Amino acid sequence: MQTIENNSAVVPFSATTADETPQNNYEPVRYNAMKHGILSRLAVLAHEDAGEFGDLLGALVEEHQPAGATEMHLIEELAAIIWRKRRVLLAECARINEGLKNAVNNPSTVIPSAAPFALGLSGKGTDLRDLIDMTPEEIAEQQRYTQLDLEATRKASAILLRGGVNAYDKALRALLPDSREWWVQYVEEEEYQATAEGLKEFISDHLEPLCMKLEQTARHHEAIKAQAMGEGLQAHRLEKLNRYETHLDRKFERTLAMLLKLKQLRE
């Protein structure tokens, strides 16, 4: 043991050589610190993973190598702050998921808002979950098909408008298979007569409005998805969480500064 003398005190210190490095005398503290530290015992709730907190605490101890109870307490406080920030992120995710659920359950609000200048976008009968989960390839295919369907429907309507011999059969052949099947169902249920006039009414009342709606929905897919995500975010509901996270960040900075200052004084 060597000493350094000054005007006020004699300070002992351990001598080391160039070949010697201070060794960390701390055994792994995955659970040890949690058993004995007040903060460690209180930081982890019953439903949380104590082992995960222990890993975090052990990593901080290994990084800072505390010498004494005060430094250990500060490291426990750092671990507790990080753990609480983890909870903030979990709470934020839960709030966003809740908002997304409310958004997808209200397509009649989300879809018209996504394209406010597009006519015919009511959102009624649309499942936003299916729309949002579509892949880029599926979106491109839907856009192509809905455009073809709308063009075929308008072509059939034009044939019926011109009239003439076999107008009904020609108009029916102009429709896409799905539209023809839908028409057959209406005829079988006696909603319409299988005539040119009946087909014209069916196209005007049901088929063309539906095709326009599907085509517009497919065309504005990205805007609708962005609108749903934006409404689900509900940033105003995250304000308190953001303020709390800022408080934890400042607390972390102060605690870390205290720990580093203690280590500097000790050295």
C-alpha cells in the first residue's frame, strides 16, 4: 500500500503496474442485486420477467463496475429507469393498437376522409383489415381487375342504351364473369326480369355503383391505408406518455452523471 500526502489528508491507494489491470470483484449479479437492492426488488412487477431485468442490471454492473453501495444504488436506479422506459413503449404500442382497432372498425369514416374529393367513396361494406393487409402485388392486381370490371360494365350499359337486335345477349357477354354470376342470382331471386330493360336497371342500380366504388377504393389504396394508420395513431393520446418518457430521460442523464462523477472522484 502506498500513500499520497497533501496538506489536508493522507489518501491510501492500491499500487498497480503496467502489466496489472484492476479486476472486477463482482460476481454476476443477475439475481444477487435483485435480492438485496431496494430498487431491484420493487422495479419488477409480478407479471414481468425478473430474469430480463437481472440481465439488464448485470450488464450495467459489468459496464460500470461499481465500488461500494452508493455506486451500486445508482446503477440500480439506471436499470429501473430503463425498465420503466420499456413500459412506456409497451403502453404506447397498446394505445396505437387500440386506435387502429377503432379506425378499422369505422371504414365509413376513414375511407371518405382519405380521398375527400373522390365521389362514391362511402366506405360502407369495406373491410379495412383486408385492404391494409394486401401485398403490393395484390394491390396492383386489384387495381387492374377493378378497372377492367368498370370498363366492361360501362360497355354493357352502352350496348343496352343503343338497343337493337340481341342487345341483351351482347350486353351480358360484355360483362365480366363475376358480374354475370351476380346478375343470374338476382334473376333467380326474381329481383329483375331477364330482359334488356331488367339488365339495364340492374347495372344502373347495383353493378355500376359497386364497380365505381371498388375501382376508386383500389386506386386510393395508399391514401386509405395512410389515413387508417394516421387515425389509429391518435397522437394527442400519447402526449402524457411522451412527457413521462422525457422525465425518465432527464432522470437517466442526472443519475448517470452522478455515477460518473463518483467514479472520477474515486479514481
